[in-house]
Amino acid sequence: MTTVISATELKNKISEVLNGVTFMGDVAIIERYGKPVAKIIPIDRKLDLVDLKKALDESFGSLPDFPDVTKDRRSRRRKIPALYP
């Protein structure tokens, strides 16, 4: 069974959620501001490699390749006063 719970509710009922995950095999999805941010699954449940590969394939390329900015960067050199002359 999957349980969707807010982060505040998780803070108040952590032992109940962990007991459900541990003894009942439940999956808890934690939401923050209405968006899912984390999933708590039993440690015995192994992630399926096919699902992992699918998730990685779906997210590939979601971050753009950023150009190298170190060539254009100009650092300022400033004199730092000596603390201990």
C-alpha cells in the first residue's frame, strides 16, 4: 500500500510511518508544498534495475551542457593587508 504524507505530518507521526513501512511493507511518499520529494520503502525491497534504467533514460539531458566560462573569467587581484607583519 502506498501512503502519501506531508513533511509536517511525517514529523509528527514518524514512528507510525516507519512501523507501517517496516512491518506492513507500505511505501510512504513524502510531499512538500504538494509536490513529492522523497519515498520511503522497506529495505528488503530491492529497486528493479529496469525501473532504474528507465528513470535514468528519462532524465538524461534534462540539464543543459554549460559552456566553459573559465576562459572569459577575469579575476581581480587585490592586495590583502598583512595581519601579522
